[in-house]
Amino acid sequence: MREWISVFLEEKQNLTNNSKQSYKYDLEQFVDLVGERISETSLKIYQAQLSNYKMSAQKRKVSACNQFLYFLYQKGKVASFYRLELPKQAEKKQVKSELLDLTSFWQESSFPEGRLIALLIVELGLLPSEILALKITDINLDFQVLRITKSSQQRIVALPRALLTELEPLMGQTYLFEKAGKPYSRQWAFRQLEAFLKEKGFADLSAQGLREQFILRQIEEKVDLYEIAKKLGLKTVMTLEKYR
């Protein structure tokens, strides 16, 4: 589905280059989360993540995605015409993001997979889709790095020492999270993460919220926004501007 983004943008001749870049970013983010097969479930997961953005960003993303979904429907790439709506209660006042004490994440849990997913997001800023795609060959414990490959592009992420002992027991597999040698689905990952967060008393947090905690920790450490964007695999600092 990713290749259709370029086709879609080529047909939007009335857009400026900056607007096309904004559309491209929003749609690539959309595809990263919903995957190659659009369904009611995957769209609900994406829609739930929108509540973590400012209202202006929510409206922009919904508009871009709805235009793209209609385009795919016209081209016969999806069987049904799906349409996103703004998350309920999105009009309520925006709560200022704050740095949370997540030290309990390092304690034992009845949901070890959800715990490790949460740690990889909050410590490294990874997306669930990136975590599920991780192969053991992408992880080098000796050099304390892991390799993220997405859209034929790669980035190297440094591993905190504390994560090494979490990853070491899984080094005999093919994927970091797998069943019979195959990676788990996004739905599985979100269920594991949700159960873990509820257990630790953070039921209101989501994968997006944990990724924001990574950003807030980086800012607390005086890391430049451009460097944070690089760590997150972002092409621009557009979505990080609100943290200035």
C-alpha cells in the first residue's frame, strides 16, 4: 500500500511541495500502524492514537487519511470505503504532557512480553511495528546496538546497558517476538502492552504515550530535537515542534 502514496500525491496537483511533504509524512505514519491490510480493527487502533495529538494535527491527519482511503477505494485497492472520525472527546481541553515515573516497568510482571514492548518504546522510542519486525540478527549485544530496517532505509539505535539482560534470553530465536518462527501481529502486541500497562497502573497510557515519554526524557537530557527525530526515524522535526 505504501507505493500508492506516491501515486496519490502525484494526482494532487494543487498541493504545494510543503503540503505534499506533510501529506506524505502523515500517510506513511498511517501505513506504518495499520499495515498493508486495512480493516476496521487496524483503523480503530490508528484512530485511538490520534487522541495523543493536538486538535490541529488530528484534523490534518484525519483529512489526509480519509482522502487516501477514498483514493484506494476508487482504485479498487480496498473493497469498502472506510472513513476515519476524530476520536470521541477530542474537543476537550488538551492535557499538558508530563514526564512520568515509570521505574515500575523494570519490576517483574505477569505480562513479560508487554513489559519488554513497553521498555523498548520508552527507552528507545521504537514503534510497535518496528519492534515486531525485529530479528535477532538485527541485535548486537556485544556492541550494544540494534538495527531498524524500514522502507529500505536503516538506522542504528544504541541499547542502554539495562536492556541487554532483558534481550539476552531471547537470542536463540528468529524474531524478538515470535510464534513458530513467525512474528506476532500488531493486535497481539497491543493486547500484551495494554495488559501490562493496566497491571502497572497506567491504563491511560498507549504506545504513542510511551513514545512521547521517550521524547520527554530526551528533552530532559537536553538532546536536540533534530537528534531526537533521527533516533525516532523521522524525516523532519515537524511533529516535535510542540516540544520546543
